[in-house]
Amino acid sequence: MRRFNIRAGRALLSAGVTAAVLFATAGTAQADGPDDTWYVPPGGVEVSPPPVGPWPEGGTFSVFMCKDDDPFEKCGKRAITAKQKKALEAKLRAMPQVAKVKFESRKEAWANFRKANSHNKALLSAIRAEDMPESFTGTLRRRADLVPFRSAFKKVAGVSNVVAWGNFFWPGKADVVISLCGPGTEPSDTCDGNGSTTPWAREKIEARLGTVEGVEKVYFQDAEHARREAAFIWVDKTFHSTKFSEAYYVKLADPRDAQVLIDTVKVLPGVSDAGLVSSR
């Protein structure tokens, strides 16, 4: 993000959009994918479609609390009171659909935010620790509870905003995600801005993966599967596959070798980014 409106950025944070949800990734049991392999380039690696499942149950939530000078009308620019905070926590812990609840302080939120956005210097320079709201975070037992959960807190005193999303598809199935150039990718040394990664570049990437020791399985996620994953996470939102880029997901014999793989592929032409598969 080369240009960033500070005021708008802080409003977004107050709205609870501080959780950087990377579509590159809520722990689920590992499942083997189909045995069919698309093709193996000379010196390359077997590439398979994404596993058919399992698609994970449950979800994750953040209930953000009002702070002084919050832009939300229902906060009235007033911070949540101690009485309201106690009532909010009691309500969350009494809900049968809630599996786990944890209080997150501003200090913890700031540390998590910096870690999740360590690559984005412009964003980190625009946002301050005092911009972080306190919140209650936790998990839901069923994906079907996501929308009703959000609705239940729309008018709760002291709550500025609620975010709830479904668990991610890839944790447990892969260790590293290799994002390819495509829609929304900015020009760089590895993405020339002329469109999606070419078949030639994909072949080179797969050939390089074939040289990395410990690679057990390579999956290729096309734009349609990426769209399906996003729709699964956000439940009530509509997405179009033309907005998503393709990616490789790699399962390693030893996940501790992930950084070696990341360093190997992130400089290759056609690779937009490479990193760990995470649950958030």
C-alpha cells in the first residue's frame, strides 16, 4: 500500500479491520487430496488440485470495544465503561455457540498488528498503539453461527464493531503458500504488471520446487478455488473469481524447513509472494 489515508486507516482499525486476514490461510485435521496429478515438467514436481476437504467447521470472532473519540456513532466518542465490559464478557461466556473467549488489550493488539503487517512500512508508520481498540476474541463452534453472532452484538452497549469469519481451508493441509502474479498484483521484480503468471513461469517454479528437499506434496489453487475459499470464510459476501490470483500450496516433510523453501521461490519470476500458511 504505497499511499495510505491516515484518517481512513484509523477509522478502519476502529471498525475492527485490524485483523489482517490473509487469504493465504484455523487448524483442521489434515486430509489427503485426490491422487490425480496434472503434469510433471522435466525435473519438476507432481502438482495436484486442492484436496476435496475437509472444509473446516467453526469460526473466529473479534468483538471490538468503544474507545474515546471513536468515530462510530453508537460509541458517542465515549469509551466502554467497566460495567459494560463486565456485562459484555458475561454475555460472551454464556453463549452456547462460543467455544473460547479471550480478552485482548491494546498492547497485545498493537503487537499482533505489527507482526501481521511487518512488511507494510507505510501502514505501520500511519497507525499508532493508541489507535488499537480493546477486544474480546475467540472461536465459534459452528460456521452456521457466524452471521447470527454478528447480529447479536449490533446494539450491545460499549461495542463498536464485530468481525466473525469462518476457519481457513489450508492449515493442516499445507505449510507454505506461493502466491502468483495476477489481479491486484503491483509491478515488482517478479511481477511485471502485464497480467497473470505465464505457463512458462509456472513451469520454472515447479522445476525449482522439484529441487527442494522435503517437499511432500504440491497443490495448485486456481482462481475459482480461491473464490470458493473466500466465500467460505466470509459466508454472506459475494466474490468473483476474476479478482483472485492463483497459488501453489506446499506440504513439507518437516515444517521447520519452510523458510528455506520461501527464500528459494520468492525471488522467481511469476511469484508475487511466499509465506507460511497461517490460521488467520
